[in-house]
Amino acid sequence: MNKPITVTTSWDDGDPKDLKVAELLAAHGLSGTFYIPLSRDPGLPTLSSSHLRSIALAGFEIGAHTVSHRTLTDLSPREIRHEICESKKSLEQLLGREVSMFCYPRGRYDMTVLREVERAGFEGGRTTQMLSLSLNFPQFEMPTTVQAYPHQDFHYVKNLARHKNLAGLVNYVTHLRRFRTWIDKGRALFDQALRSGGIWHLYGHSWEINELGLWNELDQMLRYVSNRQGVTYAVNSEVQSSRRDPSHSTPRDAQHEDRGRGSCAGQALHGFRRTRLDRKGDLKDP
């Protein structure tokens, strides 16, 4: 192995089962980013403030996942801005540290959403594009490699087609399709990264893993990619900051806007103290 390989993981929706994911990651010496909405659909639980602080203190990253987990492309520009800005500000005030990564609910976004994520002061955004090992990706369109979920073939093909990933489609049809389970695909892609370099990115939803009884499979997958010599283990923001193509950002028409005007970036930085949390995480709930 003579090319750089990075392993990262991310976990969406802020379900209390994220605590079990964090325990598994820690047991295998792996990093992870947890994307947290401030609320979910009525009746669905989310991590408490104290649990969020505990996860952050354990060395994991907390990212934003909107205020209410609504699909952003269904909303008005004003609602989009609120969902993005308020999620960043509220999490920063709670944690006492910057929240630099954003994840699009249900993987849905458009040019308006991308611009608002940048205007809010985020450093990157994670998508649900799968089967990628690329070191080069647009700043606010970080792809993933595999989801902890038993997708059928047509789901992978649909995902690749939606993201116009022709090379990925060819690789899937000629190589990956013969691997029947998500673990087998994940292993094959990790082996490919070991040979050729790249970013191997596992993502999932803890509530889904629990409902489908995938904990043993997840443990097997984490064990397979952990403790490898020469592999860098990082949270999403670290991957973002080291990606090879920093010139890719939001659309050109957005790059000439005043990023501070109408954004929540300045408000967020004034809205919390950059204090170092002690090991007990004894900030008071807002």
C-alpha cells in the first residue's frame, strides 16, 4: 500500500441508539461524525444534551442535520435558511465548540440548499452518494462508500444514476454487483482502497441498524477496517480539510456573494464561548 487511505464513518438522525454505535467505534479505535437534528418526526426520540456532550468529549464529531429533519428541497428559501442556521447555532451553543459539518436530510439538496449551507459558515456537507472512494469531491457534496443497510441491486444503481456517477455504475456492474451483502461490498471497496488509495466512508442510522438486527454485521465491518497500518482514521471534518480538490465549492454564482450577509456564521460565532469542556461536560442545558 503506497497511496493514502482514510477511513471515516458518519451516523444520521441523532437516535439514542447512537450511543451503542459510539461504543462500537471506540472499541475498534475508529472515528465518527454524528449528524444531529434538533428534533425528529413526532414520537421519535433524540439524544439528550448530556449524551451529545458525552459523545463529543469521547472524541467524536457532532455535525448538524437541520432543526426538524425536513427535506430541504421541499421548503421555501426562508425555511431552508432557518433549518440550516438554527441547527448550527443551537448545537454550537450547546457544545461550546464549532460545528463545521452539515448533512442533508434524506440526501436531498439543490443549488439553493448548497448556497445556504455555505452562507451559514459550514466547512462541508455530506451527501448519501454511495460506492465512492474518491479523494476529489465538491466541498459541500462529500460522498460515502457504503451504508450499513441491505440494499438491493437497483438501489445502488438508482443512487449512482441520481448522482450521475458513470464510473461508479461501470464499477458496480463489472465488479461490485457480484458481492451480495453490504458487508461484502464494504470489504471489497476497502480492499480496493488499500490497493489504490482513497477515502472509505461508512454511514448509517442506528435506529435502522437496531430495527434490522444488524449490530453483529456492523461489528464485523468495523473490525475489518480497523487497526490497519498506514491507514488514517478521521472524522468527516478532517477528511474535508484534507481533500485533494479544494477548488470545488458551491456554484460560481454563489462565490461572489458576501458570505456574511444574511448568514448565521457571524451570529453563531458570537453566540457561544469557545470554552474547553472539562471531562465531566458540566455545561448547563440551555
